[in-house]
Amino acid sequence: MQRIAIYPGSFDPVTMGHLDIIERGLKLFDKIIVTILQNPTKKYLFSVDERVEMLEDSLGNFDNVEIAHYNGLLVEYANQRDAHAILRGMRAVSDFEYEFQMALMNRKLHRDIQTVFLMTSLRWIYTSSSIIKEAVRFGGDIQDMVPPIVHDRLKKKFSLPTGGAN
Ligand code: PNS
């Protein structure tokens, strides 16, 4: 039996922190399906197609990673794809309450799907898609925190000159 995990999220946009979790997740799972889902509490900067494109460009090197999107319940999609695990990264105590609540709800909705948490590497502990977007919006240099395509796309979104240092 293949060990398949869903790595769900908004990925608005994908960051080096996400890529780190995927790379480390591949040591535990045979296949990871990176899935863009709707978080009803968020307003997105990028469309689903744009987010898929950035993920595909950033993860092109991995054979055992698939990019998907789904409009509905995460556990429903996991079940459809024969995935028995949900992979999530945990940065700090501040993430815990939300992650714990989501993991318990997902378990209530589907008992056979386990949530597995990986601690974010120390290097990415303070980063998030939201804080990165805010930094770029005001001209901050975040080049080493995101894949190159994301850096370009963020600059375009905020109509900033692309290439070179800020
Ligand atoms: O990157 P995020 O925004 O923290 O990811 C949250 C996400 C998209 C994984 C979560 O909101 C989600 O699973 N949305 C789909 C609907 C669902 O199944 N919600 C959880 C149980 S109510």
C-alpha cells in the first residue's frame, strides 16, 4: 500500500517554509498531494490557477508530488484520493490552537485519516505567506523566503520593478 498524504493549505503564495515541509514529508510518505483548498477566513491575493502555477514551477523536480485543488471538505478529498494522512507544518505555539482544532474536527469527520505535524525548520519559523505579502507590499526584500517565480509574481502584483535588489 502506498503511503499517501495530503498537504493542504491556501498557498497564497507558496513559501520556502512550505517547500521545506514537503521535502521532509517525502521522507515519511511515498506521495504527497499538495492541495489548495478554501480557507473561508482568508481573502486571497492570487487566483487558484496562479497558485497552482507557482506550486508547479516550484515543485517540478519532485516525481512523487502532485499539485491539486479542491472546493470542499479536506477529509472528503483525502478519502477520494486514498490518502490516510494530512500533513501540516507547525511553526510556534501561536499555531497550535488553530491546528489542534482543525485536526480534531477532521478526525471527527473522518476517523481513519490521521493528521501528522512536522515542526517548521528554525530558519522559516517566523515566515508566513501573509507576513511575506505585507513585506513585499511595502518594498521589503523577501527574495530568499520564496521560490523565484513567487518573488516575480509578488512584485508584479504590487507593481514593483522585478529583478535585482530592492
Ligand atoms: O494555509 P491555511 O489557510 O492555514 O489552510 C487552511 C485549510 C485550507 C487547509 C483549511 O481551511 C481547510 O481544510 N479548508 C477546507 C474546508 C475544510 O475541510 N475545513 C476543515 C474542517 S471544517
